[in-house]
Amino acid sequence: MRPTTKFLNEELLLRIVAEGRDLICNLGVEIHNDEVLSLLGDHGAKIDTKLGRAFFTHDLIDRALSSAPKSFKLYDAIGNEAVDLSDFNVNFTPGSAAINILDHDGKVSRRPTSQDYVRYTKLMTGMQHIFSQSTAMIPADVHEDVADSYRLYLSLMYCEKPVVTGAFTAETFGIMKDLQVAIRGTEEALAEKPLTVFSCCPTAPLKWSKATSQNVIDCARFSIPVEYISMPLSGFMAPVSLVGSLIQHTAETLSGVVISQLAKPGAPALYGGSPAIFDLRYETTPMGAIGTMMIDCAYNEIGKYLGLPTQAYIGLSDSKLLDAQAGMETSMGATLAALAGINNISGPGMLDFESSFSLEKLVVDNEICGTLARMVRGIEPKEDFPAQPIFEELLRDNHLLISDHTRKYLREELHFPGVTIDRANRSRWQEEGGLTMIERAHNEVERIVAESKPVRLSEDIRRELTSLMQKEAARVGMEELPKLN
């Protein structure tokens, strides 16, 4: 039996959904995009052109939900299936778009470089429990107008795993789509085997900017999956109650579902988000707060009720260091997310309110992901009935170390973490150097990066990717791309 957790009873869930639907029908949604307003108006929404506001209908919502896929898969750069986003399947991916990187000494947080990003992508190839990468940090050594496409370019050049990414401008979408088509060969092949997920974020409360709403319809038209990232802040830009924040999240996310499905019925998407409570004491948005985690798990229940695969930014920490707080917040959030069955859990590697990334934390979090993968498989009998024969063997031999039953099920039944997690006794630990967890994690970073293999792309594809990126860089005045080792 798969272990699960729930936060909403059926009556409360249905009331939240009904209220969210009523909000976008009665109060409407502010949309700063004439193309999207026209699209909605053509399909029956009432449009207030003076206010730039669209009033949805329940029929529009129902039609969008009926055409939205209940699941989809992601494929790596080689074309192999990598991620199954369906039912209660759980996949982890690193947090996204950090503006800082924490050096391994845990003391210096600085702006990342292209070389930092390459190290990250090479490290991702060895994260065996994290099946997709993200554009995790923003290199500071390239023009800001190409930062989005450049991150995707580096991810595709140095790691084969599918990518969770996004564009901060509408203009960037074209080059980011072309980079993916260069991998797949044609737009049709990309639609058949999606390589990325784009994060598209409404603005609280009940707004869509021109850029993000354009990203929604552009992705839909090319069958590039999106994740709707509604971000209500409880007590600030959303009601302080968790139920009130869930109503707002439902309304904003449903508006994205409608826009996407009107652009192209059947366009794949994740019912996602990055909500947070607002800590009035410090004026911060803690991702490691229990209230934040509860909202994430609860809207996942709503998404599943609506028949959509789900996503959440959870399993990360607000600590500035890789310390006990980081371990507590990350493991608590990741455990709740796995039990809730959130399909795409975005968080490993991330610190400091989603602003700082740590390669060492990514290694530690990979072990958390592996542990949780074992947990969600649950407890099932392994030739345990009748029990008497195995206990007769135990009484006869005084151990079961080499029994057929142990050898058959040892690796399947018991999870053994990697060297980052210390399971030795004290004397052996001291003999092996008495290393701290951070030191062990840093050693793993260096080992995996050094041993990483080149991505299995043809030289023609690599040249095409680089040519596309060089042209995009030249467009904003960059004479050349950063030199990489």
C-alpha cells in the first residue's frame, strides 16, 4: 500500500473549488495582453476593454478542464522516457532561477558564473534520484536579455535530463523553442516527446502580465508543457487564512488552464504553484514554513480532483547555510510532498527564500529523494507468509545474513544511501577522516563533476545549438559567449 497524506476533506475541497471558479467568473481576471483578451472574448468570456479584464464563464472552465491532459511524460535529450507525471508518481527537480550560489565553504554567497552553471549541469548527471534538471541559477556573466535562453542552452549542452525552465519575457520564447527543436529535429517531434516544462506565473491577485500570458499561449501552440505558478502570499497578497489562499490559488490557476486550452485544446500542463505565508515579523516569504507546505499539499489535492498532474515548490529551505535548519525544512517539505503525491517537486539544492543555490545541498537532497522513493513504495510482503520457515532458519543459524531470502530481497527492501550520509560507527568514521556531512557532500560534488561524461548529442546538433545561442547573444550586443572549460 502506498502511504499518503491529505489536508482537505471532500466538502472543504469542493467549496474551495466552487469559490475559486466564482471569483474568475464574477470578479474577473486582469490580463495585460490584447491577444489573450481577444481569444477569451471569442470563446464567450465577457471582456471589459477599458479595465483589461476578462470575466470567465463556468462553461469555459468546464471545457478547458475536459480537454486538459490528465498526465504527460518528459523525455531526455536522447529521446528516452525520463519522467512520468501521472497519478501519484513523484519526481524531484532542483529549484529554479537562484540569483546567488553558495560556495562549498558555506560562508560566501555570490553571483554565479557560466562555469558554476556548467558544474551544476555536470553534477546533475550523477543525481540518480532526481530525474529532471532545472535552469537552477542565473549566470551573471551574460547579458540579462539572454539569461533565460543561455541557461537552457547550457543545460542542453551539458546534461541529458529534461529541463524545467521559463522565460521572463515574451521575446525569449522563440529562441528557447528553437533550441529544443534543434535537439528533436522538428516541431512535431518535440510535441511528441516534450523536453522541457515552462513555468508561467500569474501575478497576485488575479492578474496575468503580457509576457507570462503570452508564454502560456505560445507554449500551448507548440505543445510545450507549462506549469502554472500561482503565488498567493497569505496575509499580504492573499487572505491570511490557508483556505482563503487556496481559493485565490484555485482561481488564478484555473484562469491559466482556460487560456492554455483555448490556445490549443490538449496542451499539457501541471497544476502548480509557489505560494507562501507572509512572515510579518521579517517581511519574508518562508518556503520552509509549515503553512506554506500545507498550502502546497492541499492545492495538489485540488489539482488531482480536477484531473490534472501537479507541481509545487517544496522541499527547500530558507536557511542561508547547509545546516540543521536546511535539513529540517527540506526533509519535512519533501516528505509531505512525496506522501501527497505531488508529481513534480521543485526544491532540491535551494536555500534562502529561493534565491541561493548550493551544489553540496543538491547532493544531500538527492539522498533525501532516494530515501523518499523507497518510502512511497510502501510495505509489501516479500515471501513472508507463512512466516515459520524463515524463523526456523533464523533459530537454526542464529542469523539471516546469507539466507536466500536476504540475498533475494536485500537491495529491493532496504534503502542504502550514498557516502554523503554517515552510517559508520564512530571508530570507523574517525579512521576515514572524521569528515562532516558538508565535507562529504563537497567530495561527491568534485567526484561526480570530474567523472561526468559528455552529452550524447551529435556534433551537428551541438554546432546548431551554439550557432543559435551566438546569434541570440549578438542580438543584444554580446560579441562572444563566455569561455567554458
